[in-house]
Amino acid sequence: MGIKSSGTVGTKGIPDIIQRGDRITVESVTMTVNFITVTKHLKDLRYGGKTYQKRGDISCAFYENRADIDRRDDWRLMTWINASKCRPLN
């Protein structure tokens, strides 16, 4: 995936291409990418007067644990990397 990125663990060290199984370290947090979610935004995503995603944009999130994808109780316990602009390669 081609990525311009930010995420819960920071931005320093995020590679340009991430594939399932990659072991990556971002700002001293190391994770193995076991799950990738891809979202195509159907409308602009706005919050607090700022536009975060535009209609048609694709974003990706990278997780080590399946439980982090489904966690709704406390997002602060999750570890993930969010790529606000990405392009699936296959």
C-alpha cells in the first residue's frame, strides 16, 4: 500500500509499503501487521469544522490483534496504525 500516514503510535518509521505479516516499528512501538482494513469514504468526513477525509478517499488501518478491530469499550487500549491516504496494491 502506498501510504501517507498517521496513527495512534505516531508517524516516524511508517514504511511506504505495508503488507500483512510485516513487522514494523513506529516511534518505539513494534507490531506485526496481521490485519488490514480498507475503507472507501462515501461522503466527506468532518469533525469540529475540519475535513479529515473527502468523498472517494481511501484509508487503511493496520492491526496486530483481531480484538483491536472490534474493540469498542476503550480505544486507548488498542494498537493500530492509521493511513489516511492509501492505495491497495492488489
